[in-house]
Amino acid sequence: MGTVHAKQSDAPRSEKLKTHPNPNEDSHHRSQKKRVTLEGIRARVDKIHVDGLGRTKDDIIIETVRELFKAQDFQDVIVGAHTVRSRLEALGCFRNIGVFIDTSSGPDSTPEGLEVTFHVHELKRIVGGVNTLVGNNEGSVVVGLRMPNLFGRGEKLATEYSYGSKRTTGFNVCLSKPLRGKMHSVFSTSIFQHGSEWPPSGYKQIERGLLFDLGFSSAPNVKHNLQWEASWRDLSCLTRSAAFEVREQSGPTLKSSLRHILCVDRRDQPIFPSTGAYFQLTTEFAGLGGNVGFFKNDLTLQGNWPVLNDVVLQGAIQAGFLKRLTNDQIVSICDQFFLGGPLNLRGFDFRGAGPHSDGFAVGADAYWATAVHLYSPLPFLSTRGAFADLFRTHIFVNAGNVGNFNLGDDYHENWKILSKDFRMAYGLGLALRLGQMARVELNYCIPVQIRRGDQPVSGVQFGIGVNFL
């Protein structure tokens, strides 16, 4: 089938680049070159070289590059080499992976044979750093220490400590290992501690636990995570004026749960997509031990459609439902749903919509929220560029509801219950992309549907986070 060679690279990088075109070549001569359809050129891969390996084991490299030997034409070789390069990057062992393709030489070469060489640079044994993290309308400083490729097959040990602007803290130790197979599975186990304060609800919480996670892909852009989590949560009041419904839930709880996360992402990019859809469903069953018991579903759905040049219409829906299991098992306030804030229901304060007691949000067993946006580039920039691509203007309408709804089998009646006393706001604003993971919004909001006890925000509202509705 072919030969895989794994060795330490000893040739200077400049010698590997001799096949690149001369930058001083006459531009007119280059313009006269004909385009060649790579699909019609027969080719096969005789040998694969992986240069630069040190502590990485050969067996995991062979498993990663094996598919490249199935190429039947030159286009298959180009596409396959790019795929193998992505898989090598996904192992988390290397940086600066280079790919070079040349004709095959030697006694075992074939007339149509090629040699593909991957030049890799292994990560250091210990990597540390300090960076920032954005989420839940706050920023955090994260100090991390990683030991990549711990045993030579892509294992990674990572330790992180974070401190947020809203006095949230976190400590996490995670050991992960990629598993062989076509599903690109990764198994990880984590020990964690998280501390957080929730002033809108008047409580703070410390959570310590253990998490096992198996992540895999069942199809392109379709990811699954199967998790088991055991956590001990200690909830206490922030102030003496906290509502009685909050104070009566103070104290420790023990939760043991199974969780399945299904994610289908077919968008062209995660932030400011111009086309494609996104679907995520999280299903959690708690009650395998401890004193907490519930069945919980949380759904996110988003669609994007280009309307005009660089103008995109986006529709999104979020919904969740929690069902209590038995009277002997409890549901803590930290397990329930909340609504309001720039991340889901603009025009309302954080956790500012839904059931309140003495001015504090107490959450509910079900919610839904929907939003429609019309995104466009900045109107005063006539040309697109790296700076302009960071910004979008948008007009939006969002609505939602949260409560302890008593639903039955009559769908028409259920809709009347869910839509009764819903909240709604509209507005316009400016959004800024932070990398490909987070964004910032500055909006002017006008609430138009408000219920008693809500905390609307009429005027300017600022938001920063990862998952915006």
C-alpha cells in the first residue's frame, strides 16, 4: 500500500522550499500559464514522511496518515494531505505543520507515485500562559499550565485557574486522551471547583466535582458529548435581605447526573455567519445519586440567510424544560432557567424577566426565547477589510417567556399558556467580533411588552459573551 517514514528532520528549512515559484519571475510570463484540472491527473502516494518527531509514538502517526494512501488522482492527494494536516493539528502535539509533495524516487517508486512529507514541530513538554476569557457578560483572567503529548499519543494534562470581574473563580485539572477510530473520539476526566456570585438572585455558590466526558463525531459537523458528572454544591445568601425562597435553599446539595450534548454546526463561521444553521440539544438526567433529581432539556437553534450584498437575516430560538422527578429529591435554584439580559432577551436586565420574590429572580422550570436580526457591515466604510470585518450593525426584535408552565397534551392550549404574558423588545446596535469565539454588543433597546416584577432596560445596553441569541 505504501510506506510511512517517521524521523527527526535534519535538513534546513530553506532546502525544503526549492520548488516554490521565483518571486522575481516575469509577471507576464506567469499570467500566460494555463490552468490544469487536477482531478484528471492520475497519481498515487508511494511514501509518506513525517519529519520532526521526538516523543510522539509511530503508531498514532500511522493511524492518522493512513487514509492518504487511498488517493487515486492528484486532487485526491491535495485534499487528503490537507485533511491529514488537520488531523495532525487536532492531536494537540504539534505546531507549524508543513506539507510538501514531490515525485516518488527509489527502487519501490511507481510511474504515478508521489512522496508526501509532513514537517512537524512538537510542542514543548510544559506550556504555560496567562490569557483572558469572555462569557456571561463578564471577563476573566485565566492562568494555565499544560503538558501536551504527555505519553506520546496525544494525551494532555491541563490545569487552569480563573478569576472573573464579577468575583467568579474557577480551578480545573483535566486529563484528556484521543482515541483511535473514524469518529475522532476524545476521552477526558476533570476535577473542578467553581465559585460564583449571582446578585440578581441574591445567592453565591461553590461547586466542587468530578466530570468524565467522551466526545466524538458521528458525521461531518455533527458532534456528541456523553458526560457523567458528580458535584457537591454549597449555596449561601449574598445579603441578609435575600428573599425567603432563596434563603430556604441555602446549604449543600449533591448531584449525580448523566448528560448528552448534540451539536450540529453547518455555519460558514461561528461569529457573524452569512449562511448555514446551528443546532444544539443538551439533555441531562440527575438522580443517579445524591439528593438532586430532575430531567432537563435545553435547545438552541439558529439559521442564517443572505439577503443582499453582505446583509444577513438571522433567526434564533432557545428553549428549555425541566421536570422534577420525585418529592424526595430537590431542584436547586442553580438548576433552573432564567431569562433576561443582553445574551438572550435584550431590553431587560440580567435575569430581569420572569418570577421574582422580594425583587430577586428565583427562576422557573421552563422558558423560551426567540430573536430576529438583520446584520449589515458598517455603513460608512465603502471597502471591506480586516478592520471592517470585525464590526456589524444590526436591528433586532426579541421576545420570550419564563415560568412554571402547566403543560398538557393539547398543543393548542400549550401554546396559549406559553405565549401568555410574554416579553418583547426591539432596537438597534453595533456588534464587535473578538476572534472567532466571542463578541461585544452595544445596543439601544426599547422594551414594548413588560410584566409586573420585570426589570426592563430602556436605552443603552452593553453585552459581552460567547453565546448570544
